[in-house]
Amino acid sequence: MKSTDEIIHQVFNAESVAVVGASADPSKYGYMTLDCIIKGGFRGRIYPVNPKTPEILGIKAYASLETLPETPDVAVILVPVTVVPHVLRDAGKKGIPTAVITTAGYREVGRADLQDELSAIATEENIRIIGPNIEGFIYMPNRLNAQFFPVLKNSGPLATISQSGSLTNGLAEWADRDGLGISACINLGNQADICEADFMEYLARDPHTRAMALYLEGVKDGRRFLSALQRVAPEKPVVILKAGRSSAGLKSVASHTASLAGGHELFSAACRQFGAFPVNDLATLYDYGKLLATLPVPKGNRLLVISSSGGIGVLAADEAESAGIALPDLPDGFVKEVESLNLSPLGSVANPMDLAAIWAEEFYEAACLADKYDVADVILINFGDPIRDGGETLIKLSKKIKAGIAVAYMGGSEDELRDRPRLNQAGIPVFSTPERAVRAIGAAMAFGKFSRTHSADLLPLPRVPENRDDTPSLIPEPEAVALLKTYNIDYPAHCFVKTVDDACTAADRIGYPLVLKVVSPDVPHKSDAGGVQVNLESEEDLRHAYTAIEQDVSAHLPEADIQGCLVCSQAAPGLELIVGAVTDPVFGPSVIVGMGGIYTEVLSDVSQRVAPVSLEEARNMIRELKGYPLLAGARGAAALDIDGLAHLITRVSDIVLDHPGITELDLNPVRIYQDRVTVLDARILDARLLKSK
């Protein structure tokens, strides 16, 4: 049996294609698809299948797949939903390895039964499925335009993968019009079988593809998707636009492709965690994809901006500072040699450089000197005016210097219109504004850093069993604390007691001041039910607090089973955080850290990752917090135990992976000091598997 990778290779590099549902009616998709395959320049054999006509678009048509003179490499199916099962069976019996099903009307409209029928037939007939509910695919190295439209002219280094047919076409046409071109254009649809992760892993090994741009509304299998990213992203850049950030967007996603959409913040964090670039709009998806597919991987984050006028350079410099890109000072030797070129006295030899020039040769000379002095890893050329011979000169420059080149071209009139596609085609990315160029350059620099620093022995991403229990239970805090202790997580001295007298005995051993907390599987939020008393300084305080807890909890939750109380040593004041974990419906166990108190509620200051979380990734999470300066020692204050906090995050990650029954784990508050980190309260839901470990 062929692997999925081999199946995709055979589809993309097909030597023969059957078009089932081909039509002579120009208004039909069967006509449009056949027409695109022909006009796209496919050099293989084409077999239109239609029982009602002997010829379509000058090519002999066949009544059925059974009557074809050979077994084609792939069948593109464009027949009504009621006919697809019959055609799929015929394809399987013919021995066709893959069916590309464009037909809609399945899970995306609530007919999961019809899609399940296709999957069952595919398994029975040993045939793979791309789709259904797609427009098709394009693989330009084989000149195979197997979708309704468009017919593309330019083959290039960018691959697009999209769950939306319209966006598939739009991205491909942008690249085609720009002269950049694409390698592959893939519409995912409902992903009944072959999915986004399969295509990513194939394209990672495709010599014609240098970067991938994905539009996703959800992923078929979250852990499978992340495993693919973990393998692909360090070697080949992946940019992802995830739809469904808003509540309205999520409803649209559910009705459009019936994909399971995970939380947007976690999706973005997971992408960054595994080396991909999450973006928030289509223009940025294309900008990043274009630059990452063309610019050589930068070795550092130094940028030199050379402009034809001052304003456009200042905009680039502002954006670079916002993006954390270095604009290095120019060495004296470089400045002196540039000044010896007798450039315009209206210019400025700084970074950004203002040449006040409209002659391409001046940009060439300045950039060559910059390369001689190793001023930058990337040079941004800002053409804010028509630059005669600009395109030709920059193509010559790119072959001479070591630094990468990107161009912001605006106000260039006919020179710009002529040069844009020439430059893109030559591998020099062109942007409409300096800000867009700088943001994309920043992505390339981030990719370079990730590629250099990521570890080949990253933590494995284990599969996790599905949690099928719909009624998670609360683990009493003494058991939760006992679990924390097995992972070397600090918790104040404590004792579980069932009577007030036992509480007083425990207090004498632990020492005042104390905190008293109710223990009950029916009280998930103790403070809300009056189940916590603090600042207990004496036995009298303790006895009064014990009685108050019993009365208050019973008043709030009359049915609650009060098992006793937890007597705890009261921790010294300190900065508070939250550390926890939840089971995401898409990605499984995920871990969060956030600033506590008002910092979380008012600022939503939280960072999250998919488990497992390495120690370095935990440190990255902490650095992402808006409140990080408070931890690092703001305004002369002593730094707190950031390393201890990072270890706590990794241990929480270990807990939820070791115990898949846990659906929610809250350590809140966590108090951090200069020399330690202490958990002051632990709440765990549904730890069914704890006793089996």
C-alpha cells in the first residue's frame, strides 16, 4: 500500500487525469475544470468522462471510468452528490489511487452521513480522497491546473494551502500577477481523508517549494497538525492565517466546513511554539509568504535601509524599532567611502540612508559598500520615485552581495509597474509600503533565529487519549496537594482535619498565622462560598473561623459534603501569578501562566502553550507576559525566581500529560519570591486516572 506522501506525489506529478463530470457547457464546473487543465499546459493524458457526449473541447470523452483505455493517476470528480458514491466505487474498481472530489453537500451542510459513506467506500475500495467540497488543486511544476479557475502562468517558490476555494484562488492570483508564481495551490475542503498536515509534510520535501501560506478555519487533528509543524517549520517557513477569532467568525466556520475550531489565542501560541508564523489578515499572509519564499535566510537581525527620500526611510525605521529589528550604526570606513561617491548633498549617510537619488547606480554602489563592511544581514531598498533601470540594477546587485535584498516600491510610475514582476520573479520581494516590507523581513529574521536555535531533540508530542467523561469531578485539595508534592511542587505546611479540635492540634504543630480552607468535592470555588479564612493568629481565631466556614458553606451550598478543613501555614506577602492547564478540544492538554489578581482580570495577562512544555519554552511564556518587568526586577527591585516559575510550568505540563483524565488544573494563586515559588491553592477537575498511576 502506498504511503500518503507517495499518493500526493502521484497526484501532483500525474501523467494521466480523468475528469468525471466533464461538460461541454461553459457554465458548468466540469467544463471550467477541463478547460483549465488544457489551458494550463498539462502535458499528460486527459480523459473526460461523460456518457452523453463523444467529445469535449476536442478531446475524446468516455462513458465511464470502466471504459478508459488505462488506469489514470487521479480522478477529478465533478458530479452531483447523489452520484459521487457510484463514481467513487467505479474509481476504486478501476484501481485509481486517488479521487479529488469537488462536489459539496456533505458535513459542511450537516450531512455527516454522506461524508461518512464516502470514507467507508474509500476504505473498502482502497482509494484515497482529497476533499470533498473543494475547487481542486494546482501543481505548477507539472503544469497541472486541476481546478475551476484560475489558469496560472508563473511557477514559483510559494505553496498555498487553504480551506476556502475563493481564498485559494485569490492567493494564487496575487502571486501570479506579481510575477512571484506558486509551486502548489491546494484547496482542503472537508478533509475527509488527506488533510493539511499531509500536504505540509509533502511540501516540506518538495524541491520546488520554499515556503507555505495556509488559510485554515480549523484543523482535522490538532496533535497531528502540531506534529507536522514540529517536523516542517524548522526547515521550511510556514505562515498561517486562522479564521474564527470572533464569535460570529466561529459560527461561520462551523457552518462552512464543519471544522473544529480551537481557541484562537492557543492556536496562535501553538504555531509560534512549533516555529510557524500566525498572522491576522490576508495581506500579511501573502507578504510573509512572498518574502520567506524568496529572501535568503538572514543570519542575524541587522537591517540597513537605503531610500530615495527621507520620509519613506523614517517609516521603515519606525517599523523596524517596533519589530525589534536592529538598525546598526554605520562604521566610519563605510561612511567615508559613501561620501567619496559624491552623492547628492541633500542626502544623509546614516541608517536609514537617504540618497536623495533617482539613479539606480547610486543604490548599487551604496549597497555594495554596505556589503563590503558587513553592515547588515538584510538591505531594504526604498524606491519612492521612478528609478530608471532600477529592476535590472537590483537583480545584478542581488547576485553580487551576501546580504538579502527586499524592496519597497511606491510612486514609481511606469518603472514600478515594469519592475515589480521582474524583481519578484528574480527572487527579490517587492512591497507596496516600507512598513509591510519591514514586517515581512522581521518574519524572515525570526525564522532564521528559530532554525539556528531550535533543538533537534525537541520534546516529543505524544498522542493523548480522548476524555469521554462529560461530568468531571473535583479532586479534594488534600489529594491535589499530594499530587503536587510528587512533582516537587512547593506548597505551605498543612494538615487535613475533620474536627475543630484536630485543627487546633495541627495549628500548634504548624504554627501561626494560618489559613483555613474547606475541603469538599462540591465546592469548586471556596472563596465564593465562604470557605476560606485567613490571618488566623490564635486558637480563638481558628475555632471561630472553623465554625464560620461550616456555617457559610452550608448556607451557600446546603447539599455540599463538607469533609473537613485544610489547615495551612500562611505564606508571606509576594507577587501573585496563576499557573494552570486545560484540555483544549483541538490540541489536547495546554498550559497557561499569567499575572495574578488585577493583572489577569484587567489586563488579560496570560501566556499559553501546548503540552509538553520545555524549560526554554516556559521561559518564553514568562517573557511574553506584560507583567514580566515586575518579575525581572522593575525600577531597581530585586528579580524574582523566574527559573523556579519556569520549572513549575514544566511540572504542570508533566502532570497533565501523565494523567490524561485531568480536564482542568488551577494553581491560583502562585506566590513568587526572590528565592522560591509556592502554590497557595490547587484545584483539579476529573483526575480519574490519578489512582492508576
